[in-house]
Amino acid sequence: MFSKSKINEPGPGSDAAAKPSVPESAKPSTGDFKPSAPKPKPPASVLSPDLHVTGNIKTTGDIQVEGTVEGDIRAHLLTIGESATIKGEVVADDVVVNGRIVGRVRGLKVRLTATARVEGDIIHKTIAIESGAHFEGSVQRQDDPLNGGKARPIGQATAQATAIPPQTGSQQG
């Protein structure tokens, strides 16, 4: 007459329904190492045109200077904007000069664009000087310019800033 319902009865299938099965290969083991995704490179720090810094700046990252810095700058990638003025030594893996530097420049790759104005020595591994750049100083090639490595022995060619013909009349400044 009355029969017991099978819904509430424990049976061989009820444990399997209560616990979702996870394959052994998907379970994390304590001995496995999963490297995290590489962190994205942070954007360059920007010093705006209205900023005037007195003092040294040092970073392992990238800097874009649009203002004025009276002091030394050390960075990975340094971009000097057209409106920027640096009075001090610049040391970076990559240096791109669009503005003005008064002081020594040390870099693995140094690039003076057409709007660059550099008054000081450049010590580099590779250099590019665009037509129209203004440069007063000496250029010296070194295998390790960042650490003040030894210069090439005398007798070997060094880069010279002779690619730009001297300007006559008024100069931009």
C-alpha cells in the first residue's frame, strides 16, 4: 500500500551526486610550480612641461622629460621632449634627445633628433644624429659607456659628428 520513496534513500549513486568529481590530473598538487604571467611593463614616468626638478633622478624604468631638470638622470629609456631642458649628466640604455641637454650624455644607444640641442660630450655604443641637430662637444665610442668602460684603443675609428654641415647665419637655439 505505502511504499518508501527512493529520493531520500542513501544509495550507491547518491555520493557521486553530492560531490562533483574532479579528475586527478586537474587537482593541484603541492609540488607543482605554476609560473605567474609576466608583469606588463609599466608606462614611462612623465615629467610635465610645467615641472622644474632640482636634484638627481634615478630609476630602472623609463622616463619622458618635458620640463626642466637641474641634476643627473639615470634611467633605462630616457626621452627628452622638445620643450625639455636638462642641466646635468644623463645616463641611460637608450637616450632620445628632442630637447636641450647641457652636460655629458652616456648611453648604449643615443639618438639626437632634428630638434636636439646638446652641449656636452657624448659617450655611446651606437649613435644617430639627424640632420638639423645642434651638437657642441666630443663624441666617444665605448663598448660599455654606462659603467665608464674602456674606450677603444687609439688608432681605431671613433664616431665623429661630421654628418651635419656647419650652419651659417643665425642658428636656432
